[in-house]
Amino acid sequence: MLSFVYNDISIPLHWVHLDNNGGNSSSKHRINLIQWFTTNCPSIAIDYVLADREFPAEEFIQWLSDSKIPFIFRSKSSVLVTDGDKKIKISQLFPHLKHYQNKTRADSKIRRIYNNRLYLTVRENQANERVYFISNTNQDNSADIYRKRWTIEAMFAKFKTKGFKLESTHLMKSNRVVSLFMFMAIAYCYTCKIGAIINKLKPSKLKKLKNNDNSIRITTEFSIFNRGADLLKILLDNYLSYKAVIFKQLSRILSSPPNTCIDRRLALVRIIMIR
């Protein structure tokens, strides 16, 4: 799955169904995904390719570096890295990490990792677990940039247990899975756009959550997806007699360019403001 991050939401862009008995994608699969994007969207620059621990591989990393595409990957702790004239596990580096600011060490020197010349960042998270990031570019905030990758996990949750319940269909045939996923991706994008419109007209309330280290973070009470999905459910459950007008207005709004001003006299807007 290839997605892009827009306003802290992961939007599905291109995907393939893997028929390899449940195994992970290969470097070839991953390269093909990025090549699809660079071929079809040549005018759009890639800030970073972000991926989890299963994705780093020598061939994939080499191709990204040769193509001058920046990336930040999370790495397993068992991976070997150069330390002077010897090779050690990443987990053996920086034994006194807690003494660094924010428990983070962004290494400024190049190390050989996955047989490529890469930069390494190590951070200790709230559970006192070490997280390792590798990149072909040098920056102090790799860990902060990498946080955006979590949006794709949130997207998958909306496709499955917290939204469309993809797994409950029990589909197995490749062509059916791909077709269903396409419709779900379209529905997800429309739902997020509706949620963004609602949030612009009537911003979601903020709430405070306590982290494991007792620090406080502020987040919205409801996600953009949930606000869009709730409105659609309200329209279907309570405004069926009015649906021709409502859904005509909704269709017009969804077809408008981004940041279009919405007429607040519309029946749909009045429903949004009341809820």
C-alpha cells in the first residue's frame, strides 16, 4: 500500500494484492510502488518515504538512494551497523541514551547499515523502549518526521474494525478483494472530505490525554473520518424524506475544489451546525 499524508490523514494512493501465501512484500514490489508514483506524478516531489521495520532491505534502500529519494525507515534492533572498524548490533550503541535531550541521539556520522551508507537516529519512547530510525539524509528530527507514518495505521483501522469492517467480508479471491478495496478507498476519501468540511464549519472539541510518562497531549474529540461517517449515518437514518435535496447538495460540495467557501444557507450545512 502506498499512501500520502494530507492534513494528518493518510490517503490511499496505489496498492497491489500480494499472492504469496501471507509473506511480506519484496523489494521489487516496493520499488514498483514508488516507480508507479514517480511515473504518474512526475511534478510532485517526495518529502520522505516512511516505512516500518519490515520494509528496510538492501536492494530497496540502494534503489531509493540511487534515485535520490529521501526516506526514513524504522529498523530492527538486531541489524548490524559499523562502529569504527567493527560491526555491532544497533542495540549496543549509545548505552547512556537517557542523558541526551529528549532521550534522542541523532548520529551525525555516516554508518554502513544494510550495506548502504546511512544516518542513524535512536530514541527512547514513553515505555522506555528504544526505537531505531535509518535515513539516507541527515536531519535532527527523523523521529518526529517518522510519526506521520502512524496515519496509515489509523487508515487501516478505519478500513477494518473501526470503520468498514473489511475482514468481516471473508473474501479470498484476489480480483474480489482488489475490487472491494477500490470501492472502500473511494468511500474512505469521501468520508474524510466530508469530515474535513464539517470540522471547518464546526470544529471538533479538544480533549486532554495523559501519556505514560504523565505528560499531557491535546487531541480532537473525534477524528475527521468519524465525523464524516457520523454525518452520513445521520443523513441516512433521519433525513430520508429530504434525501434528494441533501444528497444533491452533498454531491455539489464534494465536487468543489479544496477550500471552497460553502453557502451556510444550504440545508446540509444547517444539519451540520445543529448536530
